[in-house]
Amino acid sequence: MKNIYLLNGENEIAISEFQYEIAKKYLKNELTDFNYIKINMLENKISDLIYECQSSGFFSEKKVVIADNSIFFMAKPKKTKIEYNIDELIEYIKNPNEEVLLIFKCLDNIDSRKKIVKEIKQHGEVKTINNFNAEDLQKYTVEYLNKLDIKISKDVARFLIDYSGLELSGLKKELEKLELLCKNEITIDDIKNTVVKSLEYDIFSLTNELFSRNYEALRGVYNNLKLNGEEPVFLLSLISSQIRTYLKVKILLLENYSQKEIASKLNIHPYRVQLAAQKVYNYDIKLLMNILVLCKNYDRDLKTINIDKYTMFDIFINKLIALID
């Protein structure tokens, strides 16, 4: 295990979790206020940090020092009253205290050309953790619950992400709720009964029901959206976005791209591509283009014509069904 880490990127939650995990591993799960020290580098000099690293911990030789807000790794650091003696820090990095794990945290992009970064790469480890995509969230969900001895399949984890439409911070809160309610294994029904459904999931369901010609189910989804007071203009923009995805998938399929290649090219989950491919299989590009034209026309009308917007959106849904039929 290295004695020096530089953690950087946009994903503050994942960075903090990684920091905590390596600290626990280094201290063999015995973290205390005496051996787990945090220093805010916006308020402290490099000499203060090095002094802490060179001094012994109470009751134990080993300790972890976290250098929060290490902005001096950035290409253009924010201005502060503190002057950072980087040469002094480089000397420490070349000859660190073997009893201390030093972790720098920079919640931004670092400048890899800087000498200090190159020194850490040589003597320690630089780890960049950016915001998670859908694949990362799915993996995180499975691993998080497995650590608690709660089973969840990859498909159910993917459903949770689609159903909730949440980023990592919101997803963690939902996982904590599920953890309390589900002791052995989490199912799709558990998620539906516990997690708040996202608007994006409803739009996804609406377009799926449309292309499956399940008009009764489509009406049910739309009525729920209407009862929730969702604005027709906003709903229309989401539907348009979904149809554009369907069109792109259809075009790429006709160009003999595999579903895996399409997922990579469009940066969407393979499951979404699989569903889109199934839905558009029996429909041609001309129809999808006509639906997009209809969306564009109603977007204009909703914004300019003085008629009840929900009445107009009802008409739009009817015309969508007519086009599909």
C-alpha cells in the first residue's frame, strides 16, 4: 500500500468513500480522532502539514493525515492568503514518514504537468474519480448492498437507477431506505414500493407503451403525469428527446451497428438500446421523423396559442396514437 495518495475529480462522495476505505485499511479499522487527522489547506501552510506528518500519533505509531482542499495541484488555483511552499512538499514526498498515510484531496481537475503531481505519481498514487455514469452507478449499487449481505441482481440494480433517475448522492439515500426495509434480497417490487419514481422513467414508459401499442397503459402513465401537475411543454421536450434517441438507434441499426456499439456511440445503457431496438423494429425512419415534426409543431402551439395546455396535450397524445396506428 502506498503512503501518499492524490485523490481528485468531481465525484466528492466517491472520493470521500475511497479515502475512508484506504484509511480503514491502513489503520486496520481503528480510526480515532488521534490517528485520523484532517487539515484544511485553505487555512494551513505546507509546513503545518509536514509537521503533522512527521509527528507521532497518540497510542499508535501509524496515522492518516487528510489534506483537504489541496488546490495547489490545480492549473489555476483559487487565490488564498496562504502561500504554499511546493519545494518543501516535494522534499517530503521524496522521503515520507513511513508510519503516516498522507492523502491529498482536490475536488477539481489537477494539472498533470506540475512537478509536484509527477513526484506523487513516482512515489505514491494519483487517482481521479469523476461523476458516475449509469454503468458505474449499477456497479456501485451491487457492491454497496453486497457489503451489507443484501443481494441484488445487476438487472434489478439497473432498474433502480432508471426508476429513480438519481445521481450518486440521491441514490445513496434510497439505498439506505432499502437497506432498512429489505434484509436479504431486493426485488423490483421492493423498489416500486419504496423508491420515488422519476419523471424520466414515466416518459420512458409512455414512449414504450406508445410503440408497443398498449394505449390503455399509455393513458394510465399520462394521467398520472397530469395528476402530478407536470407542465405539458416540459413533458413534450422529454418525449421529443426520447423519440430522437429511438431515431438514432434505428439509423445505426440500419447501418449494421451492433447494440453494444450503439450504446457506446450514444453513451446510453445497453438495456435502453435493447428496448429501443425492439420498439422501433417494425417502424421506419419516416414515421419517427413525422413524430418529431409533430412534437415540434405542438411545442410551438403550446407556447403561442391561448388554449388550455392540457387539452392541447390530450390532442397531441391522440395524434401520436393515430400516427402509430
